[in-house]
Amino acid sequence: MSVRFSELASPVGRLRLALCDGALVRLEFADETAAPAAWHRDDEALAPACAQLRAYFAGQRRSFDLALAPAGTEFQRRVWQALTQIPHGETISYGELARRVGQPQAARAVGMANNRNPIAIVVPCHRVVGADGRLVGFGGGLPRKRWLLQHEAAQRALGLGALPLVAGAAIGEGR
């Protein structure tokens, strides 16, 4: 299994994207870390994903049309799939996310799955907030979460956030 990667400068820092067998398996904040030595740089293979992210940051895209295959348990993949259904510019609580995956008593487990989301931004874990609406828990740090939510809220305020989700953002089987 060969992992190819690319990096992209963004308003929230340098991002590293990883592709395996044609599906995005990772999108991480890479400001201070190097890619694993076994990964191979392939900017061309990841150009479509990078283009979609650039459009997102430019306010021209509100959803992603990418093959996704994050590695995780069945429960984690259910949570990550539910994250892709949260509309752009909206937030929900961990408790609401637990209800959406059919586990209303599992807000903490949902939080742990959210924390292990390997495809930040595209699988929008930043849209999950505390029950009282406070910003809590984001692997990229709360300043990045705040920026992403403000970016999406500004687009929504302009009437740009109500476009339908793209069906291509389904979570595939993990590798």
C-alpha cells in the first residue's frame, strides 16, 4: 500500500494531504511535522483535493467531492460519515451527534471518534461544539476551529452556505 502526499499552504497553516488507492486517507495540520519517510510526494495525484481546498478557503466551495477512506473502527466511520452531513456554516453538539449516529448516551465516545478524525476540514469535525455552544476539542487547536467556523459563518451570512452537500463525500472502508 503506497501512500502519496502533498502539502498546501492555507489560512489555518500548512496542510498535509495523503492519498492511498485513489482515496484521501489523511488531511492534517503539518506546521511542525514532516511526512513519514515511507510516504511519497505526489502533488499531481493530490491536485484535485488541493484545488477543492483552495476553493473552500477562497469562499467558492462549501462541500467536497472526494473519495474518502479514513482508517477507523465501524463506530468511528459512522461518526465521521455523520460529520459530513452537518451543513456548512452550522454547528451541533456532541450529544446531538451521538443521537444522529443512534447512540444518544455516547457523547463521550463520539467526542473520542471526533478527536481521531484523520481527515480534518473535509470531514468537518470543527462543526461540533460543546452542549453550551462553547468551542471545545479540536486537534488543530481552538484558534483554527474558530477561524474555520467564522469563515463558514461569514459565507452563510452572505447566503452562500445553503448549497446542497455533495454526495461524493461518503466515508469508505478504512485501510
